[in-house]
Amino acid sequence: MGKRYYKFILVLFFCFSANSFCFAQEENENILKSTSQQLESNIPKNVNLEIGEIKHPLASSEIISWIDESAELSYNPSLASEIENTNFCQYKHLFFCSLSFSYRKEGYIKKDSTLKINRESIKKFVEELAQETDEDPQNAKIKVENGKASVFSLSGNGTKLKQEESAKILFNYVQEEKYADSLKLPVEEIDPEITTDSIDNMGITDLLAEGRSNFRGSPKNRVFNIKVATSRFDGVFIKPKEEFSFVKILGEVDGEHGYLPELVIKKDKTEPEFGGGICQVSTTAFRAALKSGLEITARRNHAYPVQYYNPQGMDATVYVPRPDLRFINNTSGYILIQTRIEGTELIFSFFGANDGRKVEIEGPKIIERKPDGSMKTTLTQRVTDKDGKVIIEDVFNSSYDSPSKYPHPGTTGGVLTKKPKDWSDKEWREYKKANGA
């Protein structure tokens, strides 16, 4: 134990003796030799960042904002100290400093202005730069003429800034203090999910069916959420025999993923929550799957009749993680989903290869209706193959409660008039601005 302690003291003594101090290597790398005046005169007013095909100007003021200036005490035996009553060890907060740094050396302490590169500032800049310059890949698009699908818009690669490598390049640019007027930052190419070749090779030649619904009269936030959710499904492939899960593809539903608060049906009331309106999308997808003759494995109707989902009985409610909308691609080839919005009409198009199946949809029919608005409906899907053999005969019964059981607290015409308890003031201001409340 004594020998180990003795070695430890020797190591500390070596670190703190003379001009040697145990500074971290990264800290040393952060320190610049120039003064702030030299930096301002040496850095070009505008540095041209080359990001793939994009040219992005980087102002010198931005670069200088990555540098922090601070006062430091340093030991220099060739200079007489200009500082009275110095306590170097206490200032440096160095353990065992007093064992190796005598009071005599404190007469040679100098106060210097030190410039240090702030790595976090560079990292934040690169993250914001990526948001501006990243380009999404372009999927090949299909057009339909006389029931046949063909490519009308070619696919194109996207680009994504390599953030970690770019931050390192910018750090080295500042650290080396050799300020060129241009820098090339690395990007990676992102392949589209749907390439021109993939459509040709997968035998996707026919429009199987379309699902449609109308969201006329929806508040602004609801329309916004519908567009965000719809974009998640544009270009989705479903493999043969694969079970499609709406919730899985949809992903997280919150403010961080681009959604706004809007009314949703929950338990015994209708209340605002991020993502209200997504059921417009699931309902439309359900109708396309139904008409394509796919096997529906999970579907639930809404708690009460909602005007946006007329005719009642052809809706599908979803909520992460459940209930979910699921169906199986029971064709022998791939199915491609493409989505679009025409006015206030949402459209899901399912493309694949026509295998000769015949799909019959009977209903939906209202089999019971009460004065309080509650009702029951039935819908039948019957699918036969090219030889006339029945492969699916499914009945979807829906039971809807009275809308009066699910009050809309603090709303007028579907728009909130009172801030919900769990909303921040900022969320409430943004909601009122978006809905003119």
C-alpha cells in the first residue's frame, strides 16, 4: 500500500512540477493562439460551404460565435507578475498543486486572455445546417390510364449531411487557424424507397382500388395533422403475405413528430390531443384495402358517428398503440400505396398486379338508428378468385353510441374556446392562431 501511494505522489509531482500541468488533451486542442482581433481580421467575411450540389455561405460572425473568450492565469518564469496576492493553486483547482508549486513561483504569474473553441456551438450549427440542406429522396410516381399503371415521374436520390464528420471539419478549420474561403462538407446519398427500376421489376402494373374520404369542414389543425399522417404512407410497399400495420408505419404521434393538438375521442369524452384527425387517414386506408380484396385482420369503428367518415360503417379508428388497423397482402405480388389530396378529399391508391379476383362490397347498411344519434351498421366484403372460388367473405358490424355521451368541453364549432389544463401558454397561443380562436 505504501509503495503504491509513493508512486501516486511521484506521478502528481511530475504533473505539477515546473511548467507541466495535467491538462486534458481535448482542452488543449480547444485553445487558439490568436487574439480576438487577429481572428476578426483573418477569417474571411464569408466562407463558402460546399454541401453536395448546394452552396451555403458561412459568415465570419457565425464562426466567431463558436469561440469563447476567458481570462486565465499562467506561470512564466521569465516574466515578473503584474498580479498581487495571487493564489495560483486555488485558482486552478488542481489537487496536490501546493506540493509542487512553491509560493516563490507565484511571483511569475501572468493573466492572459484565452480563446477556446466551443464544440457544442459547432455541433448545434451543424444540426441546424442539416435541417436546411438535407434533401429527401424522390420516389418514382405512377400514373393510371385505362386501369393500367406506368411510371411518369422518375426517382431521384436524396442527400444527408454527415453531421459528425462535418463538425470535425469545422472544428479543425478553426483550430488550425488557416482560414480558406471555402470548405467541402461530406454528404451521403439516400436512395428512394421506390426507384424506377423497382417498380418495373416488381410487376406493379395495375390500380387495384382506391379508398376515398372527405374532410370538408375540418379545423386547420385537423387538416394539418391529416397531411402529416398521410405523408407517412405515401410510397409504402407491402410484401406478398405481409401483414400491414397502420400504427407501426404511423410511428410516434406528438408535437416533436410534427403534429398539432386537435380533438380526439377518448373514453367518455372528446378532448384535444396531438394528432387529432389521423383517423381520417386510417379510415381511407381501410376503404382501399377493403375494395382491393385484402384480408382485414384488425379494424374497429369509432365510438360514435362522425360526419367526416360518411357513410357510417366504413370507418376505422386507430390510437397508438391500439386499436390498430391491420390487413394482409393476400396477392402474389407487391402492393404499392400512393396517397394524394384533392381539395378536401383524401385518396389512397393501391397498386399491384391484377390476379383476376373480383371484389363485391355490400353496404354499409344502417340496421338500427335511434333518436339520440346512436346506430348500428353492417358491411360485407366478398372476394372471389379468377375461377369464381370464394376466398374471403367477411362481415363488419359496427355499433355507435350517441354523440351526446362524448361531450366536446369548451368548444364552438369544433374549435376550442378554453385552454386545456395540461397545455402550456405557448401551445394555447399557437392553437388559437392556427384556428382563429
